[in-house]
Amino acid sequence: MDPVHAVKGMNDLFPADVARWQQIEAMFRQVVGLAGYGEIRVPIVEHTPLYVRSVGEGTDIVDKEMYSFAFHDEAMTIRPEGTAGVVRAFVEHKMYSSEPLARYAYLGPMFRGERPARGRYRQFHQAGCEAFGDGGPGIDAEMIAMLVDYLKAVGAEGITVAINSIGDRGAKARYRDALVAYLEPHKSKLSSDSQRRLTTNPLRILDSKNPDDQALVQDAPSVFDVLDDADRAHFEQLEAMLRAMHVPFECEPRLVRGLDYYTRTLFEVRCSNAELGAQTAIAGGGRYDHLVEELGGPDTPAIGFAIGLERLLIATRAPQDAKPFRVFIAPLGARAIEYALTLAQSLRAAGIATIADTRGGSMKSMLRRADSLQSKVAIVLGDRELDARVAQVKDLANHSQSEVALDDLVIKVTELAKVGQGE
Ligand code: HAM
């Protein structure tokens, strides 16, 4: 264990990366904010039983991937996903009485001990939305369309939407039985993981990555054989609404998702960008109509989704930003450094990004640094300039230089900034 190596599957982000993160996060808040989703912030650590009861025993997340620990005899888990915590908050604060149609959005890190690969990390970030109190297909369609609009707005290309219904509790149980009845005679051909899942969580066998399991699953019964009339009507209305909103989608009867709380609508957005390799799912979600009640609240239907932000960033190219206008102050000598500090304060107060080279150093090294920081203007001052109450202002883009009175510096640089920003 090397203390100066990051934990496997967890990444550092430096300012150049963070700038792009901030763009996609701001765009997310804007797009979902326009549809009525307000940001909620819940703790990163919850009691372990919350995830066991919601995400479910027999899921990969709960069985193998959770960062769990005991703290003073209490079992805690660092969140592997966002929905359970948001539902817990909704129930705990009885938000259903004041906000029966609550809509929440969240952004933040999630933790799963998966095998790291490109696009699959142990600390990753999600942006998600959860809508409570609406059981009809309208909100399903609106949410999927909003998600697609957002992904397109940030530049994701080649995206496809897969939808399915897993039915309400009755159909889900019937499907489970049908699947077990079909797979049981082939049990010996299943992978050892799937043999175990046959008793713990048979639906999970449908998204096994094992080729033998996949071959068997090809002819497994379809969930559409067991849906009841209300499930079927919900799904058909969702399809009709998506068509009306011009959202292309594919119906995938074997789509199941790795969390147990889902009922009825399930969806996944994939991106064909080759950079993603095998991790093509950039977002996923679905209905969880019974989770609020299971966690102690009133019967409240709900639906949500989460986007994997690392995957989204891999799949999109950042627009080329115009470099921001930046001033560099190169002071020669202790007196000039002191002046540079107050000058930098005045320039920043005028809204101009300013770096003062407080190391001092040679003029050559300071100008090299101004260049490497892509500064537009360098202000050079030494004792001679301070005595004469002037400074040399170098326009680094045009390679021109002028002498400016100290008292006029802020005005002069503000003018240069306006020209630089094309105003
Ligand atoms: P999920 O499908 O487990 O759903 O995760 C959503 C997205 O998070 C995935 O589509 C993927 O882009 C990203 N993701 C998941 N695991 C990783 C990982 N190890 N590394 C990088 N990205 C990852 C949920 O988490 C549900 N809570 C979504 C939801 C909200 N359903 C209803 N409401």
C-alpha cells in the first residue's frame, strides 16, 4: 500500500479537466432546472441496510461492490448510487406531505468496487433526477426526452435509447418464475455465478456477460408474455408518447438493470463512441413505484435516471473555448513585488484575471511563465518605473509595448480586455 498512489479506480482531476466538468454540470442543472428539478444534496454515507433493502440482496452492487465499514458498531456504506439516499430523505422529511410531486436533481461521486477499466471506475460521478408522485407514462416519456436533449446538448453523438417494462410486482414475480422454470433444466450449463443467481436473483442472469449464459438466455421467455393489462397499457402509452416527441428508441424485452427496486419502465441510453470501449451505457433509469412505501413512506410512484459523467465526458468532445483574458504582472525587486500585490487586487476587483509573479526572478523567466499561462498582457515594473509612477504594458498577442501611468493602469488594461474579448 503506497500512500502516494491514489486508490485503484479513483481519479484525480486537475483544473484543465475540472473546467469541462463544470460545463457539463452547469448544463445539466440548466436543462433539468427548466423542467422543474431542484438540486438536492444528501449524505455520501448511509446506513448499509438502506442499500440492502433498496438496491437488493443478490445484486452485484450489494453482494460484491459496496464500500462498507463499521463505525461504532453501526454498519455504514459509502453510496454506490444516488436513488436510495434521495428516497430516504424524501421519506424521512415527509416531503410527500408538502411536495407530493417532488422533482429532485443531484450530482456527485458514487463508489462501487468494480474491476476498473476505461469508463468503469471505483469512484465515479453521476448526475441524476428523481420524480415522485406521478405513476403515469407521461412523466416517463418526459424524463427520457429530457435526458436525450441534455446528452445531445453536451455533444453526445450516436446515442440510442433502449426501453423495456419489467411489469409491476405481479408480473415481475411471474417473470421470475417463468425464467427459473426455463433455466432450471439447463442449470449445469450456466456459469457458477448464474447458478447461484438462479435461487438468489434470477433476473440478473439476463444481463450476465458470460457467453454460455448469454446463449441460453437468447431463447428465454419474454417479459411481454407475463405483463398484465395495466403494465402493457403503460408501456404502449410510453411508446406512443416518445414517438410523438420524436425520441427514437428501441424496445428491448430482455433489458434488465442491476438494481432490484425497479418496476415497469426501464431504460438505458448507450453511446456508440468507440472511445467508450465496452462501457457503452452512459445513462440508465426506471420506475421504482414501491420503494417509497418499502422505506416507510406512503404509496408513492416514482421514476428516475442517472448519467455516468466520466462516460459522458469520454463520449463528448469539449468545444474549443476562447482562452480567457489574463494579465501577468512581472515585478523586478522587492518594492515592485509589494506594488504588484496591490495592483493585482485592483485588477481583480475590476473583474480581470491576474497573476502576479511573487517569486520575482529574472525578467526572462517571468515572461516565459506569462507565455506558458497564455496571458494576453504582461505588466512589467521595477524601481525605475515605480520612481517615475509608470509601468511597461506588453500586449503579448500583438508584440507591442507602451508605457502607462500607474494611475491609469486599471483603465488601460480594462480597455485591452474588452478588445481581447471582442467587445
Ligand atoms: P446505474 O445503471 O447503476 O443506475 O448507473 C447509472 C450510470 O452510472 C450508468 O449508466 C453508467 O453510465 C454510470 N456508472 C455506473 N457504474 C459505473 C462505474 N463503475 N464507473 C463509471 N460509471 C458508472 C443507477 O445508479 C440508478 N440509481 C439510476 C436511477 C436513478 N434509477 C432510478 N433513478
